[in-house]
Amino acid sequence: MQSTPAARNRTWLFCATAIALQLSACGRTSPETSQQLAAFGTIITLRYYQTPDADAAQASRELERYFRSVENDWYPWGNGELQRVNAAIAAGETIAVSPPLAELLQRSAELEQRSGGAFNPALGALTELWGFNDLLREDWRPPAAVDIAALLQHELSSRQLHWTGNTLTSDEPRIVLDPGGISKGAILAASAVILRELDIDSAIVDIGGDLLVTGSAGGHAARIGIREPDGGKAVAWLEARPGEAIVTSGNYERFFEYAGTRYTHVLDPRTGYPVVDSASVTVVHHDPVLADAAATALLVAGQRDFDELCAALGIDLALLITVSGDTRLTNGMRHRVHWQTEHDTGQSAGHDVPQ
Ligand code: ADP
Ligand code: MG
């Protein structure tokens, strides 16, 4: 999860638009309303179905307040809490971590274990070496192999962390914690709680294509498109069931290009290099955090370890598309997915495909 200065500037424009929409919408119940705002370096779309417009406006305000409260604190390269946690690790100091961030980091450590290390939230130093913490940089080139190898000499793993309650110590000062591979999932999970507390049961929270469907999307199942790597069109779609999160990790949104080769922001902890063979992985699960970690881990693991890793993580619904266009699906996904025909309307990943 990255938050660029450009994205932050856009935030206020979107907020102003959202507030204007809210002011003009009081007293009605629209079949469908939607609002957008920029956060976490992407666009968030909030959709409400058969919800009083005033309730939708209140929900959007509360959700946005929540997004702003974690946006900086969960970003390793900002100036919030996670930056201070990483500074303490680098200095060999013990630090007390707030309950929400401690929960995020402890969950990410558990998922590192369950994924056999394919998902690794302690790789921030490798992300920095590759420069993915600053996608706006110019004249980018890949780091030297010798520097990658030198970094991998150290055990960059959550196993080096020790928690006493919410107090953290690390045995390895080179660890830079980066829970970016699950933070959108955690934000979706928290959004579901906020919506439930407000009695809103028919909404979609869409964080740049990673989304959660709380209810029936206005009496009919929401059709969610799965984007073709590179094409921007939906190659497939599925009907989301209430409470499901649909999360995609891909090689096509954040990357550098050098000498005709694409270097994507998801790194293989075994090699220290960006994922090469996988183009995208979509995971559907009721736990958005698990779905998010699994999508990243399966992208790393690729075709060969797909079945084994799905089983280890308890994932029944997953689809992997490789850079050469091959697909791997779980049995459950085979029953849920509909391949897009030429006659269907193509839509972006993670966005509704019109019925
Ligand atoms: P996105 O953030 O684009 O939705 P992901 O959920 O796959 O995609 O998260 C990718 C982010 O996770 C990267 O930007 C980086 O911060 C971090 N990351 C990179 N490689 C790994 C990995 N192997 N395991 C866990 N996190 C990773
Ligand atoms: Mg992820």
C-alpha cells in the first residue's frame, strides 16, 4: 500500500466532491448511491443499495474518518506510527505499539507462518532496495545482485519479532515491517464492522479493486469482474455472496520498467527478486485479511505450489493467471467463475459488471 503525494493532493478534490454529493442527497432513499475518495494511493468507491441517502452519507463520513486514521500510521514510509516502530527496530529499542497496529502486525506474522514465508511482512528493506517505496522516482534501475544477496543473508522474518502484549522487540535491526500486503484486507474488515454498527447491510467497499460486499447489493448478487492482466477488461466475473471479500494481487498496477522488462512490486522472499511468472491472483473469502495475504502469497508461489498453498491457507476460491495466459483455479472457483464472452461488457477488475 503506497500513498503518493499526487494521490494525497487528489484526496481533497474527491472529498469535496463526496461532500457535495452528500449535501444534495438528504431525505431520499436511492436505489443505488456511490461516493469516491482517494486514500492509500488509490481510489476508494463506496456503493450503497436501497439505503437512505442520509445514512449513506453518514457511513461515508465514518468510513473516511477511519481511513484517514490508519492511512499514515500503517504506512512504513510515512511519518506515522509504523515509521516510528521501524525506527525503534532499527535502533534495537523496544516499543509499545497501539492495539490496531499490533493486531495488524501480529496477524501478518501468523500469515507469514501459514504461507510458508511466501507472504512476508518483514521485507520492507528489500522493497526499499528495489525502490518500490517511491514509485515516482526517475532513472530507476534494478539493484545489484550482490546487494540483494547481502540483504538476504539476514533473516528478514516476523520470527525475529518478540511480542509481550503489545510491546515489540526485534532481534534483527534490518527488519522494516511492511504490512502493505494485508492492510487493504484489514481496512475492508474494519469497514464491514463500521457498516454493521450503522445497520447498513447492502453496500460494497471497493479499495482500488479489492472489495467487500456486505449484503445482496440491492436484491441481486453483485457481479464482480476479474480483470485481464494488462488489458483492463474483465476476463471473467463472479457473483459475490453477502460478506465475501474479493481481493486481487497483480503485477500490473505498481511496477518499474527497465530495458524492456517489468519489475513488479510483489517480491519473492526466496530469491529477493520481483515475482516473474504470475500476472494476477484473485481470492474470494469471508475474511478479507486472509484473502489479501493469500492473493499476495499465491502470486509469489505461482502455478507449481498453487494447490498446496491454497490448502495450507484454507482457501477454496482462488484464480491464478500467469504472464503467459495460463490459469489455475481451485475446484470451488471453477464452480463460481464465469468466463467473459466477446459479447459481454468488459469492466475493470474488482468493479461491478452490469447485469
Ligand atoms: P496491492 O497492495 O497492490 O493490492 P498486494 O496485496 O499484493 O497488492 O500487496 C503488495 C504490497 O505488499 C507491496 O507493495 C509491498 O508493500 C508488500 N509486499 C511485497 N512483496 C511481498 C511479499 N512477498 N509478502 C508480503 N508483502 C509483500
Ligand atoms: Mg495482498
